[in-house]
Amino acid sequence: MDKFLITGPCQIKGKVTIAPSKNAAIPILAATLLFDKPVVISNLPKVRDVDTMISLLRSLGSKIILSKDSRTAKIINKKKMNTVAKYSIVKKMRGSFLVLGPLIAKQNNAKCSLPGGCSFGGTRPVNYHLEGLKKLGMTFRLKDGYILGNSKGKLKGTSFKFPKITVGGSQNLIIAACLARGTTTLRNVCLEPETKDLTKFLNSAGAKIKWSGRTCTIEGVNSLNQTEYSIMPDRIMAGTFCIAACLNKGELEIDNINPEIIKTELNLLKKVGAYIKTSNKKIIIKGPRKIKRIKNIITKEYPGVATDLQSQLMVLMCKANGKSTITENIFSNRFSHAAELRRLGAKIYIQNNKAFIEGVKKLVAAPLISSDLRGSIALVLAATAAEGVSKVDRVYHAYRGAENFVNKLKKIGVKIKVLKK
């Protein structure tokens, strides 16, 4: 198991090109199960979660031809697919559960393992996925950790309001409704750019999906057409590098990103004192000499502050001048990184879904261990600002969603080594 050895504090300066979005690629790949005709997905990120989804699709019977650089996948489905999404694959990544909707819509049955992925110390239920699919006509039962789902022929259009905004649930129902008979109206739907990317992909193949605020209307079609589609850039990694610049008094030019999709987070970074200049596909950011505190950062559904940037923002507030709070509203407990940050000298107190942070003048290196994807990236950022050599363990979490992370860090001045085991 690899470890990162990071010597801080680091002088961060240079240029970063943002890779394609893992969070957009996963639902789009799942949606290819709807197709009879070949589909070409380009601009795929080179991360382990995408490898996992490709393995899952292959296990279901998809023929996938990857380009030499693994950036493009041509996907050809059999008429009759395997409908068992095995625990051995699904346990690796929560997004694997997104195959349930398309399998029911296209094959009328599925045996799908309940999902795995990051451990946040809290529950991440799939009940909204199941309630919505039931409204579309799926019957299901739970047996041996698997959802056994069936439908009598085509799913039927319906009206469904999510009791709570859910990204995965929204995506599963949008995908499934594309082949349903009649019109489906989904309310209280997530507006994350990755979900909009999914619907753009589906519409490019002849789906009939329209948006009006948080309402998504899907008019079912008999089949989807052959299409080619390019995945959007990764807004979470763009935000991560912006935070890295602020943390280390750095200067970065960040390319291949639409600044509008992280406007909320960029406004936060302006409040901490960063200089930010944006253009069509570029962000130029210069970190402040002294990091100003933010009284209360609150994670919310898009366009609010992204929960996937919460841990990185916590690291930034550890070096801020004064006391800050972070309220985590998306996941019940996503603060596992806080205990590790305290090992570096951070002053953090957790109460329910709220973190109270008192900024310190310096962080001091220590051995660290990560427990989830974004938390592992946050610990790496913290190590770049700590004095001395930090060893970060269980970095396979970072490999799941951060493409070429180590080399990108090296190019902007981070002193990082990978210890192979």
C-alpha cells in the first residue's frame, strides 16, 4: 500500500491543467447500459473509480474498447445483458449503485449489491433511489446484501418529489426514466454540474430531458441513438488547487475549468484574502499573506459550498487568523480528517455536524492516515503547510478520484515522494 512522504512548508507556484471529472464520468458510464447502439465516451479521467465502473460494465456484458491512452471508451452492449452487479466490485465505489436504474429500465430486472466507497462514519442510505424507482414501477426486496429488483415490462412515467435532495438518487431516476413509457416529472432534484452533464449526454443520444429550476421532466423514448460525448472538467480538483494556493501563499494558473461552476467557493476564497482573476476557461489565484477566517462555512447542495471541498476548506481555516466554524449539511458525519489534522497541531472541536476551528500560526509534521477520498487530499494539503516531514498512509483513496495527483503537485512545488510497499 503506497504512502506519501511530504516535506513542508512548500512554495506553491505554477500552472495546473484540470483533468476530466470523476463525478461526471461515473453516472455517464452507468447510463450507457441503456443503449443498443455503440456509444463513445471521450475525455475520461484516469482514476481508479473509473476503472472500477469499467470493470463493472464489463462484468454485466458490455464490450469496452479503450484507446491507447485510456481517455476514450467505445461501449457496445449485448441485447441480453447480465444483470448481477457483484458485491466484489460494487463494494469499491458507491457510484456503482447507479447501474440499478438502467438495468431495470433496459433489462427489467437487476440484482445489485448495496454500495461501498468512502467511510464517513455516518449513514449514506439509498432509500430515495429505491422509493423513486418503485414509483416508476420497480418492485424490489433485499436479500443477502443485494437489492433484487424487477419490473413487468417497461417502466411507467410518474411524478416523484425527493424528500431530500440527493445526487445519486436524482441521477438513478433520470437515467431510468429515459426509457419509461410516458412522462416522468422529478422534483427537488440536485443541480450539480455533473448531473447536468449527464442529462446533456443523454439528450445528445435522443433523450428528451428538460429542466426548470429543481424540476426535471423526462419524456420517455423507445431507444437511444448512437452518440459521442466528452466528459466535463473536475470542479472539485479545481477548487482543491485553489485552496492549496491560498494555504501556501502560492500563485497558480488553473486551466481547463469554467470558473462559474465553482463561483461559490471562489467567493469564499476572496473572503479569506485571495486575489482571483477569472476568464472563460482559466483561474489565476494568488494566496493571501494572512488567511482571514470565515465565521461559518456551510455545505449545501449546489450551488452551495460543495461537501467534497469541506475537508480542504477545514485545512485552510486551521491556518486562518481567528475562529471559524464549518457546518456539514450533506453527510451525517464527514469529519474523520479532523482527528488527523489535530495531530499536526490544529485546534478543532467537533459537535454533531459542526466543526469549531481556531487558527494556529503553524502546523507541525506528523504521521497521518486517511479514511476517504477527499479527506486524503485534505491531509496532503495540510502536510504541504506543515513544518517537517509528514507521512500520509492509505493514499489509495486519493488514487480513486485525483488524476495524476502526485506529478501535478510536484510541478507546482510540492516536495512529495511516493513510498511503494
